[in-house]
Amino acid sequence: MGSKLKFRWVLCFIIFSLVLLIYGNHLFKERAKKLEDMRRTEAFDFMDDGWKKYRMMLYAGANMEYTDSKGNIRVIETEPVLLDVFDEAIKPYILGKTPSLGSFRITEGKRTSEFIQTFNDNMKHVKIWGAHKNRYISIAENEGLEEFKDINSFEELWEYMNKRNDEGVIYINELYIIGYDRTGQDTKFIYDYGNGESKEISDSAISLFELFKDKYKDWS
């Protein structure tokens, strides 16, 4: 009788241990899946941040660098280098082989201040024909942005470009191409001097890159 009872207790213990093992394995797989999904989301955000900062580097003549999980720094100057960083950082992180993705950093370049001033001038004085209002309107009004005010530093520029309009689109994306009056048709631009005088701009569309680089007030 005693040996049978002991056998039952041992059997119950084995069954209970197996149940715990199976349940524990299930929890582990579930947690691993959640962790992998979280890492994939972080990787997407990492790529998005990298692309935005790379574009900002091109627009404003900034400097860009990447610091990996070990503290090694790589200068980013071209798109292939950025893509290499994505390839080298993302897969190991998703697989749990590295503790972090690292981070991107952009800083003011030699001509950044000059490009910001050009951007300020163009945003204040370049007007686009608004067919829905039958008049020329500011770029900010046309793209659904807040009224434009001078940007005085690279930090302010980065903050401005990450704001969102009423449709939830960040400014850096909304300003990517200005033109077509949101109708798909070519539109017209003028440079408004603010003193009652203006001149036509021959472009039918203006890119964000051009807003930083082209001094439309000097166009003849």
C-alpha cells in the first residue's frame, strides 16, 4: 500500500513537472516572439530616424555620424554607407546578438547657417498659386503647416521638420515637393518682395532641397 502511494506521488510529481515544463516553454516562446516583434518595431523606428537625419544632412549641409552598440563611430556621407549601417545593425539586433541598434547623430556643418537663412527667405517670400483661393499663398498655407517664423538654429530646424500638420504628416515629408496645387496639375510660383513687387519663378514644382539651396530672390 505504501509503495503504491509513493509511486502515485512520484507519478503526479513527474506529470506536474512536465506540465510546468511545457507551460514554461510556451511562455518562453511567447515572450521571445513579443521581444522579436518589439525589436522589429524598434528597427523600423531606427531606419526612419536614419533616413530623416540623412535627408536633413543633405538639405542643410549638416554632419552625420552613427555610433554602434560598442561605441564605435562611423561618419555617414553617402546613401550606400547608411544602407550598410542598416544591414549591419538591424539583423543582429532582431536576433538578439547585440544589445542595441546604436544611434544616429546630426550636427551643424560649415554652411548650415547659410542654408537655413536661404530656407527662411524662401519660406517667407516664395508664393504658390492657390487655385482654391484664386490668389498666391505662402508655401506653409498651401501645405497645411503653421504660419512660418524664422528658424534661428539647427536645433530649431530639426524640431520644425518633425512637427506634424493637421493630417498627421511631418513637415519634412510634406515639404518634399511643393507644387501641383494638390491637383496633379502644374502650378505657378512668384517671389513676393513684400513691398508690392514680385517676380515669376519659372519652376512648376519646388523641392525641399531647392528651398535650402536656391536663392530665388536673386533669380532673374
